[in-house]
Amino acid sequence: MTVITRPGTSADAKALVGIINPIIGAGGTTAHQTPFDEARITRHYIAPEQIIRCTVAELNGKVSGFQTLMWPDEEGDSFPEGWAIIASFVAQEAAGNGIGRALFEATKVAALAAGVTTIDATIRADNAGGLAYYSSLGFVDYEVLAAVPLRDGTLVDRVRKRLDLD
């Protein structure tokens, strides 16, 4: 099976909703608790103002994962200059096929071209798969954000990992 990556566009919105909403519904791996529609996924992951690149992965001709790299914009959570934030999602039924690694290879090229020096991945502490994925790419822990409330009030620690590119 060959994984093909390419830039994501608004035409991919429906497929990305089909990937992320089942992950949200299953719970336990993403901080998102509200399902996405096509307009929201476009604003949040495909074409936000601070986008560096949204990459989609196709497996056997079907969009099966996506990864977004963007410049930080969260108030009260300032990152040093040159840092970018990554988010990754792979369809549950497609996990284990090298999609995450293929996505990151494309994202890393885009990061270097944009002048990114460090990539931050902030992951729920109870997301063992996500923590292992980023560690396998060379990300290292640098901070734990304790008891961050989810939208429903549930407190979950978040582990911050970083990958220095320079």
C-alpha cells in the first residue's frame, strides 16, 4: 500500500470531517469535543490565517489522514519566535499503515521552507498512541500542562513535546 501526500484544500473538507468526527466521538485522544462541519474544519485546519501547511494523506485513493502545521496565535500561550504547532489525525480504520510518518515527512519539508525552528506538539496525557507517535519522530517532552479543562469540564494533563529543526 502506497501513501500519497499532498497539500490539503477546501475540497478535502468533507473527507477531513469524516476522519476527525469519529475520533472525537470515540473520545480520549483529542481535546476536541464538538464535531466539525466542513466550514469549521476549513477555518480551523485547512486554511486558518496562521497556516503554514495542511497536508492530507491518501491510502488507496482515499483521504485517510491529515496534518496541519501553523504559526501559534493563542492568547496567553506565547511561543518563541520560529516555533510552529502541529496537529495530526489518521482515520481509525487506517492506523498502522505509515500515514502519520508520510504526513510528517511532507510537513517537515514545509516547516523548513517556512523557516520554522521548532515544532510543538501538545498531546493529551492519556493519548498513549499520540505520545508514542510524536516520540517516534524525535519529539521530546519539555513541559506538562496539569489539569487542563476540556469543554465539558473534565481535567486532563497535556504533554508538550518539541522537535528542534535547526
